[in-house]
Amino acid sequence: MDRGILNGKDFLHSVLNSYSQVFFSKSKTLSVFLIVISFFDYGAGIGGLLSVLIANLLAYALGYNKYMLVSGLYGFNALLVGLGVGLFYQPSVQLYLLVAITAGTCFFLTIVFQGVLGKYGLPFLSVPFLITIWVVALSGGDLTTLNISERGIFVYNELYAIGGQAFVDLYDMLENLISASFLKIYFHSLGAIFFQSHLLAGIIIALGLLIYSRITFVLSVLGYSVAFLFYTIVGIEFNSLSYTFIGFNYILTAIALGGYYLIPGRVSYGWIILLLPAVVLITISTQQIFLTFKISPYSLPFNIIVLMFLYALKLREQRPKYLIETPVQLGKPELNLYLHFGNTKRFPAAFPVSASLPFYGEWEVSQGHNGEYTHKGAWRNAWDFIITGHGGKQFKGDGDLPEDYFCYGKAVLAPFDGVVIEVINNIPDNKIGDANTKNNWGNTVIIKYSDFIYSKLSHLKYHSVEVKAGDLVKQGQLIARCGNSGRSPYPHLHFQFQATPYIGSTTIDYPLGHYLLKENKKYSLKTFEYPEKGQVVASPLKNEMLAKAMHFIPGQRLKVNVEVESDKAKWQKQAGTFLWVVETDVFNTTYIRCEKHGSLAYLYNNGNLHYFTNFTGTKNLALFWFFIALYKVPLGFLPNSKISDSIPLNMMFGGVLKFIQDFFAPLFLFLKVDFDMTIEESGDILSSGDIKMKVLVTKRIAGQKIAEYNCELKVNREGVFDISIEFNQAKIKILCQNELD
């Protein structure tokens, strides 16, 4: 997005998104529903729209962040104020002057709370609206030229004015059809979010939520139902919610915490059930307090609970596996969830550093976690590595000397970037079969990544350590040689992660970020997993030719030619020549943009792996297939190696199947898309050989295969991608190269 001039389309989006942001959304469809119901009371509708225009114009004129402006984040609080003020008073020049003043006030309060709460990584929610609407309400008695509105008293007359007798008959039918007070109050509570007091507004909002997001709709029902149940259990009179503007607190709290600020799932749903009674109690108590001033607490309970809970989560030292804050907000719970499932093992929130194996070549795990001899109790999360030859032997000859062992003297490498904290380098190597129990760990190097993550490499060779305390080291840097010092009857490398910097520190349960597992003379890439006893593992060797090709640089322009073989015109239309441009967004995230269609393929490259992380725009075009074919590519590998992953299901499924899955997605997934890549040939930057890969993408329903997509990829030394994708409807060939080539 251009950070400069705001065009008409951007400003229109800023207005529309100001409405949908009330439900934490940027859905244009939902915004249309909300605009329509806001004008059921024309005074409120005009007040709301005028406030949005003023707030957004101020944001643009004063040079505030364009992304937040277009997202509607500067306008939704002003919208709520405009709706409330427009509802309270009869339309007049004085009223809309008041709306303009309050919209400006609310905008500046938005900026203030964005800065204050933003320092703690918290959203400002509807705090600016609350302060502004309370100021207006408390001043109301002295605003003598404004007349209190009588709209809402004669609902049928007002409905007749909007849509005639047919509209009145429709409303009457709905009133008779929905007789249960549970449903009526639910719809009234939804309508109250937009200051609408009749049933139809709530029904339209519920329909809009259902179309926009099934998870959001379910959460609205869940939050309301838990509150209703608590009211019933403790004996609080519930019908008051049908004519007060407070019932929406339960709905908004559930949506915010159940699916927007947290990844939706069983645990987030469980916390909604636990937190809603507290929202009820705060709602009841604040209502009693605010009655003294003859004003409503409005959304205060929602703001208190959501801000309190989010702030409490930020103070955690460790992030639980199943209660995760949304790392990148995509504006829709389903997208947040599906992207999270796709990226859980790629970028685990609990593992801030991707540690590599501390050696070259193939080594065998002689003892893993919870070992047979050592690695017990608080020291159980560790590995011992050796090198084995033919027949599984780890030495040549009789193995009487340390030098006979294949691993002895081999290079030991830093597993991640860090600072050397501790070095022991003066303990002699043992004779074979002997052990130094006095200096248990032998020669050792401890490297610090952060205050809570250290690595320890022990039993190193006497006087082989090449670093000292205080040195900065890079991942893969030579730091010592494998030896036989300390409690080590034969040469091997002890490797562990720990939370403190001491030689005898206990271990922590932390995986290796990426490594190759050798099975049946083939290799599979493992990410954030734990090698087990008897497994042969190796560090991937970076292929410089592939690393160069997959290094997409902002400003880079790619020329793409697409050929299609298909009997169907739908696929034949995809052929042609296109231009793609590599760019970055406001979060400094790199993406490839198709100039013709506007589609975006987001990517991440950590130096070891290339990932495509998200795709927006029209699917089934060239950029989408490029995204699918190169979804995950190891930059370091060995020939005949394999890598597997899962593509977010919303990328490949749509229609009724995905609609149904959305309802159950936080609880379980019955749709899945598997990604499997095999490296067949690895060229070299010094030779003319191509890198050849095969990709199989499999769509599954309840574990059963329903479709396959076969991809063949070639990458040459000039960085030209030759991709062929074949499935039951078409064969697509993509040739992608730098524009200047």
C-alpha cells in the first residue's frame, strides 16, 4: 500500500471499514449490512456517517498512519459516538454541530489511547468512545437548544416511514415468529451495538456475521448464552437487556477473546466460558454505579475484561501451546486459525530460535531424551551423538584409543547465534572405558541465545576449544572438537538446552529447529522436532544456487509466461504473460504481487528455508500455483531428500465444505491439504545442472484423498523457475525469470 496520497478508493474503504471494525473486521459485505441498519434510525445513521467522515478526514489531513486509516481503526470509535449522539437528540443544525465536535474529540482520544495502550501492546478498543459519550451524556442537561429524541417509542410508525406497510408486516411476522425471550434478547443485544432498539436490526447483524464469519457468529451466540445461563443460575433478572444498551458486552467479549486477539480453539472457547460471569458481574455493578449519574456503562465491562486478560497474557514467561495471541491479524478468525494451523510447526511461538545440529555430516543418536544410562530426572532432555560406520561400529580397529573413534576430533559447531558464556578447555581426554566423575561434563562450551535459552556442548577434546567467554558466535561457526573428557567412557558429543548459564544446569525441553533424518538411504527434513535414539541425522548443506534463486529482493521484477493445456475455457484463460513485483508491506513483510490481478503471495526466508506464508487475491492463477508449488523449500538439503508440510485448508477448499468446516474449525478439522516435496537432483552453482524437485499436493476429507496435484519443478543457475502442475482438469506450465534476463 502506498504510504502517501490517499485516493478515493482508499477513503471509501476507510469509511466502510470503520463500520465493520466494530466487529474487528474489514469485511465490506458486513459493513454494508451495518450501514443499512444504522439508518433504521435516520438521526443515528446520519450522525454515525458524519462522525466517520470527520474522523477519517482528520486522520488524513494530519498525516496519521495510512494503514490504520484505511483499516477503519481511526473511525469506528467516532462512528459509535455519532450513532449514540444522533439517537439521543432530534435532528437539527445544533445536533450535527455537536456530532462534529464530539467526532473530533473522539478522534484525538483515539490517538492518545493508541499511544498509551500501544506501549503495552494492547488495543484501544472502544475506550475513546466511552469517554466521549459519557462527556455528552453528562452535559446533556445543559444543552438546552437540543431536543431529546422521541424516536424508538412508536416503532411501527417509524418502520412504516422506512418501508411502508410491507415493512411493518415483515417486522410483525418476525415478532410473532420469534417468541422465545432468549432469541429476542440476543437480537436486541446485537442491535444495541449500533444503538438500534428493535428486533430487525439484530437479525440483520446476525445474518451479516454469519455470512462474514461462522466463527464470529458462533462466538456471539456462545458469549450471549453463557451470560444468559449465569443470569439464570444466580437469579438476575435478564429481560432488562432487551431495552438497555449493555447486553452486547457479552457478545463483543466472546468475539474479541475467542477468535480475534487469540487464535480460536477449544482453550480460547473455554476461557470465554470462564470469563463471561466476570463480565456479567462487572456489567451489573457498573450499571448500579452509573445510575447515580443517570448514564449507561455502555461497553465498559467489555473493555475492562478484554484489556485485563490480554495484559495478563503478555506478562507470561512461557506461552502455552493452546492459548496463543494472534501474531499477524488477518481480520477474520477463520483466516487466523487456518494460517496458524499451517504455520504451527514452521514458526512455533514457544521456540524463538531455530537451533541447528552442532556438527557436519551424518551422526547417530547414541542416547536421547530420558536415556538408559544418564539423561535422567531434571537432566533428561539431552542428546549424545556419535559417528558410526559399516555394521554400526563407531570405531576402526580395536577401538582401544580415542583416535580410533570416527567422531573424535570432528568439528563441533555453534547451534545458533549467541554469546559464549562459559568455557572449560583444560581437562585431558580419558582412556577408553575410563570416566572422570570429578569433572563430570569435561571440556564444555555454553552459548547464550537469550536470558532463558542456553546451549551446552560437552566432553570436548582437550585444548580444542577455539572461543572464549564473551565471544560472539554465529550459527554453524567452529567452536571446538569432539573429545572424550569428563564422564565419557568413549568419544561422543553431549548436547543440551538449558535455561541458566551454569555448567551443571538442568535441561529444558527444546527441539532442534531443522535437520535431516536418514531412513532407508533417503532423507526427510524435520523442523522443530526431537531426534531419537538410533536415528541418523545430518545438517542440511545449503545449496547456493537454490538459495540465490529463492532470495526474492524488494524491487525485483519477474517476467512470467504461462501455458495451459485443458479442454475447459476456464483454465485456458489463465494463459499469457504476466509481470510480478517483489515488495514489502507496512509490517516489512515481503510479498510477490501480480501487477495484472493484484494477488499477493507472502513469503519468509530464514536462511535455511523458504516459506510462502499467505496468499490473498484471485486463486487458480499463475501466482497462486507458484505459491502452492514452492510452499516450503529447503535451501539446504541432500539429494533424494523429502520435506512435508500442510497448506492452510482455505487455500484449496471453498464452497459448502469450507462453510461447514468453519463452524467446527476451532474444535477439529476434517479438511486437510498435504504438501510433500522430494529433491531429486541438486545442481551446483559451478555447474550447469538443474535442481529438480517434485511436489505432490493432496486434498483430503476425513483422511480420505479426494484430489491430487502433481508438480515438477526445475531451477537453473540463472534462477529461472520451470514449473509444471498437472491435475484432473488441466496442465499448467509456468516459466518465471528476472525481467532483465
